[in-house]
Amino acid sequence: MAKETTYTEDNIRSLDWKEHIRMRPGMYIGKLGDGSAPDDGIYILIKEVLDNSIDEYVMGAGKTIEIAVKSDQVSIRDYGRGIPLGKVVDVVSKMNTGGKYDSKAFKKSVGLNGVGTKAVNALSSYFKVQSIRDNKSKIAEFKKGVLVNDAPEEQSGLRKGTKVSFTPDLDIFSHYKFRSEYVEKMIKNYVYLNTGLTILFNGKKFKSENGLKDLLEENIAEESKLFPIIHLMEDDIEIALTYSKSQYSEEFHSFVNGQHTTQGGTHQNAFRESVVKTIRDYFGKNYDASDIRKSIVSAISIKVMEPIFESQTKTKLGSTEMGGGLPTVRTFINDFVKRRLDNYLHRNPETAEKIQRKILQAEKERKELSGIRKIARDRAKKASLHNKKLRDCRVHLNEMKKDSRLDSSLFITEGDSASGSITKSRNVNTQAVFSLKGKPLNSYGLSKKIVYENEEFNLLQAALNIEDGIENLRYNNVVIATDADVDGMHIRLLLITFFLQFFPEVIKEGHLYILETPLFRVRDKKETFYCYSDEEKQNAIKKLRGKPEITRFKGLGEISPNEFVHFIGKNIRLDPVMMDKDISIDQLLEFYMGKNTPDRQKFIINNLKVELDLIEEN
């Protein structure tokens, strides 16, 4: 008989605010990560502090925000009203304390100031807050949420406002690295949503005069636009939209009270519905919704009284009411789109004609593909039942689990030995493996039909669940795991071509990565070092002294599962695949996969010579 577990008063424990945040950081900032993904915790820390500065601007206080990220330290300085000096310590260290509970002072802020800066404080090895107002200054300093310096108020000639500096705690965020591209993207979204605001990031100036129109200009190349961007706005709502000439799926950017809702929510759903309804009504045709939305590139921003988000990181709106006596979110958006977009189409019949031609083209393609799609779906279902191409992770066994995708990764490998090593060493709860059979097809210039006719592409598409766009993408991280040799690089290029050609949003939204694995193992009888570059190898040799054993890993299959677990666990190194905003997808594919052999040869010689020399040398 099992021994009964005692349950007494001794089992009951109350954690203070910082202990709870440090023990359960995911509740407050989502996934931790190392900075290789845009939604990793270190960027959420920046966002939580920046949100408060943005709210000051929204309230008419301070038109400039300064952000500096140097190595591992972040500082954010605004010129708002400044935290009331007597409450500086409380605001950053006492839960349920903040000015945003007074709706008169913060009518439509991005969230209650009850958790944000407290989470940053608790998860930082060093945290400093300084408030300047009424010609006085107050400074408080913390270490891991513990107050270490509560300085007295002093006279100050500085401009009023608040400055927060912090260093993320290495005990929480191991081996992290800030990527300026992700910080810049976050900043751009803030200035698009707050025209007139200036943000300086490491001295670089960001400002927008045209709001969401500028956002779309940033996200779609001029030659890819079907027509000039439609930009409509009124109090509490702004939309921008166009269509892409080459993109297959729909692309939506949505925001609430200045917060980028990357997972959408009630407002994004309402916007998608209202665009379909308005276009159907305008043409008097019951076009299929997928044909209307195919290739659309759009953005919506709304302001809601006291919004309800589905998590502390505010990535999905749950509110159904606008507040302030306005109708529901759905009705409010539908009325606006119906009235303003319909008016625009009547005044710009040439744009309406282009939209209709695009819809009819999408309808024709959909009907041509319908038979192929059905056969391909059946084939994918049978393949998933009868072969081991996809070794899924357990988080997907319960598809109803909330936000299960956020914790999951899919490794795309080539060859039995490589996929076998990863499969044996992976975390079966969150990491899945998809095994390629040889090199994938070069899909450059091919139509969407090939995705269904090619077995590898069809099964990969089915595994990712992206046939109708990335809204239901099953894995947050799609990781290309190939050998660090010429063949491996070629496979990477072919896979990136596949995503750029048919599913560019996977890259645009920061889901595609390259797995970095060590090139060398340097060891003696006592210590082992795994080195990712020749420089790391030389440093390891110096540390071990003597004559250590040096192994050059020529392929992933050479790394044993016992060793591989170190490289795909908490110390995983992922290199994100990013797109240059100044180059269109068509230009990118033409350069790398087209017939411009001399230009490409020159590029490879200039950029890969050192890497190839290293491979040959070892």
C-alpha cells in the first residue's frame, strides 16, 4: 500500500513578489530564449519598460525616447512626467501598484502597470530607476529584485522624465545576446503607431509621419505592390492594405493601444471578416473568402478602453468590447471598413478593378489545385500514419493545449544518421524531427502546384500546417539542421528558397532558423570543449594546455546522441534567417537561384572563402 503523503500547514508557503516572478518567469514574459527569436524574454523586458514610456507620450508628455543597448545592459530614458518621487520604489517593486489603475490618467494604455517593470526588476541582476520631476531626482537600485540603494531625493537640473537601466540575469537568461534587428523592428512598430514620436536607438533615429502606411512600405517592396497602399483612419482606428503580386498567402499586422498583437485576437478576426464582406458587397459577388484574402498585405490598429489580453505578454486580444460607450469590437471595425473602404473603392475604380482581377486569378488557381490538394492531403495523412518522416512532439498530442505552439520546434534534417542523432537526444515534449530524403527540389520559379505534387514539400507543408497560411503554424521554431559543409549549405539554400517562394511569412515573422552545431571537440581526460569556430578551438587548446584530442565534426551524424543533447537543449544556438527590407523576394530569389552565375560566383568568393578554407583545412 502506498505511503500517504502528509499535507499540513508546513506545506503552505507564500512567495514574495520577486520570488514568484523568478520561479515562474514564463507567466510574466513568455519563453526565455537566448535572444535568437523576436519573442524571447530579453526583448519582452525591453518592451515592458518601453510601454510605460510610450504611454507617457500618448498622454502628451515627452516626444522623444532614448534607448541604448550595450553588450548586456539596457537603458531607456523618456521625457515624460516622471514617476512621483515618493512612489519610485513601490512602482517597480510592489505588485498592484501603478498610475494606470486611474483610468483618468491613462485612458487607453497598453496595460496595467501592475506587473511589467516589476518583472524586469525581478529578472535582472542589476536594475536602476531614476525619476526626475519638479527639479528633483530620485534613484533606486536593485539586484535580482532586492533593494540595495534607496537614495534620498536630490535637487536636479535634468529634464523631467524617467530612466530605467537593467541587466538581464544570466541565471535566468543563459548565454543571451541582443540582436539589434529585433530591437529595431519593435521600435519601428512603436513609431508607426505613434506618429510624431521620435525614438533614438544607439544614436539611430526612428520616426514615422504616415503611421501604418509606413509599416506596409517597410514590409512590401514597391515593385511587389498591386496598387498604392490604401490608408484609412479615424479616432480609435487605423487600417492600411494592398495586395502582393507574388505572395501566395495573406499577411496581417494587428495592434491594440500600441501593442503588437502577434497572435491576433478579436480585432484581427473582425478585420479579416469585414474586408471580405465589404469586397463581396462592392462587387455584388459571393467570392470565396480565401480568394479575397489571398496575397493581401494589411495592418490594423485600434484603441480600446481597458483591453483584456490573453497573456501578460499581450500578444492576443481577448476583449469583445471597445469601451467608452462604443459598440463591440466586431461591430466597430465592420462599420468603419464597410463605410471607408467601400467609399475608397468607388472613388478609385482602377484599384477596385485590380482587386477583382486578383480575386478571379486566385479563384482560378484554387479550382485548378482543388483536385491535387485533396490527393496531396490524403497522401500526407497516410504518410504520417505509415512512415517515420515526421517524429512529432508530445505537446501536439493535445492540440487543445493553449499556446502549445510557443513551446515547440521542428528540426528539418537530411539523412538517417543526422535525424537519428537528433531524434534520440531531443526533448520529446517540445521538439519534433522531419527527415528529408536527399536534397529537396529547387522550387525557384515554380508554381504552388509543385508543393502538392512533390512528396517532400507536400509532407513538410502538412507537418507545419501552413497550407492556408501561417496562422495555424504548428511549431514556433522551424529549424534547418544540416551539415556545415558544401552539401549542407546547398540544402539550407534550397529549403530557404522553398519558404521564400511559397511561405515568406515564416521568415518575415521570425520562425525560420539555422541550427548551429560545433565544428570541433577539444578534450583531455578532465575537460571537454565544443567549439563553433576556429577561434574558439584555439582558445580551448590554450585552456587545456598539453596536447588535447581534437575532433572535427564533418557531419551531424558523427555527433553521438549523448553529445547532441548539449546542442539542442537549453544552450541551443539558433541563427535566425532574416530578410533584407531593401531587397524584394523576387530580387532575392533571382540573385541566389537565377541564372546570374557570374554575380553569384563573385558573391560566394567574397563572402564564403574563409568558411570554405576552414572546412578544407580540417
